Amino acid sequence: MPQPIIANGTEGGQINASGNSFAIHEWSGGGPDYLHVHYADDEAWHVLEGTLTFRFADGEVEAPQGSTVFVPAGVAHTYYEAHGPTRYLLVLTPRLHHMIAELHATPYNEHGQVLRRFESAIVE
């Protein structure tokens, strides 16, 4: 039987939990340097430390510590660390979690092929 996962921020470990409909993982660093879109999956970030800058087709938005950014399916986006190191929670579907793992193991020039297999695309 599945058990609940309770993450206490005072314990010093990273938060990593995956279920059937979404996963939540503590991450640092930025995303890919290209705008991309997920056609079937939503994604969200909650900034724990530092500032992330989100780039969309029509501009950029800074998300400092304490900010939450929700990007619904169909919105082209990417993000990067704006001012030094960051720590954030990434909330995503299991499909996107698998896609990211595959992207990390794939040469950069093949990312477009990987994204297509996960109902996503590079848009620039």
C-alpha cells in the first residue's frame, strides 16, 4: 500500500516525491536555453531561495524567493537563474519527470526528438 510522504524542511534533505498524477522535486539551476511547450502537461515552480527568471513568447518575468509560477499546458516557456544559485520545488507530471531524465541523458542536438515523444516541442 502506498504511504504518504511528509517532507520537513528542517531535516536538511531534498524533497522528492512521485505519485500517479504528479511529482514534486527540489531542484536548482535553470531549464533548457530554448523556449519549449508541453501540449498535454501543466508545470509549476515554487522558489525557495534565490530568483528564477521565466521567459515566455511575449517577455520575461522574475520570480523571487516565495514566488509560485504555474505554466499551463500549451504555454511556451523556459527559465533560468537570475542572480546566483536558486533552490525551488518543481511540480510536474510523471511524464515530464521522465522526459527531463531522458533529456539529461541525451545529446543537446537530439532534444527535439525527445520532446516530441513526450507531447512537447521546441518552439524557437
